[in-house]
Amino acid sequence: MKKGKKAKVTQETACKSAEYKKPACSKEENLKKLASTGKLKKFVENKKGNWDHQAWLILCSEIVEEGYDPIDFNQVGLILEEHKAKLLGL
């Protein structure tokens, strides 16, 4: 029975520390890191400056999966639009 209680305490401790864990990078730092990878420019080029909402959602999930979270997706969208304007010569 002691094993069960010890495991429960360990699990509760892990959950508490996960809840209060500070993100490794700020939104701004993650945005700078992401922008420097060329991923956003490549996305715009691959889509020829024209993407739908589904493509946007997929990109957002990839960004999170690759560890750029937290991030300001409004700013990501602005960077995409800047790349689009350059690509299309606007």
C-alpha cells in the first residue's frame, strides 16, 4: 500500500510542477526563431502566395509541434503577408 501512496504523491508533484513551469522562450523570442528558419517564406512560396484556412491551420499546428509555443499567431500571419507581398511584387 505504501507503493501506491508514493506513486500518487510523485504523480501529483509532477503535475504541479508542469502546471507552473515557465515556458523556455517568450512569444517574441519564438517568433524571431521561427522567422529566422525560413519556414514561413517557404510556406508562402510553396502556396504561391495563396493559401486557404485549412493550410493556415496545418501551418499553425506544425509551428506548435516544432516547439515554437507560445507564439503570437497574429504576428505569424503578418510575416506571411509580408512574404506574400514580396513574392507577388506588391
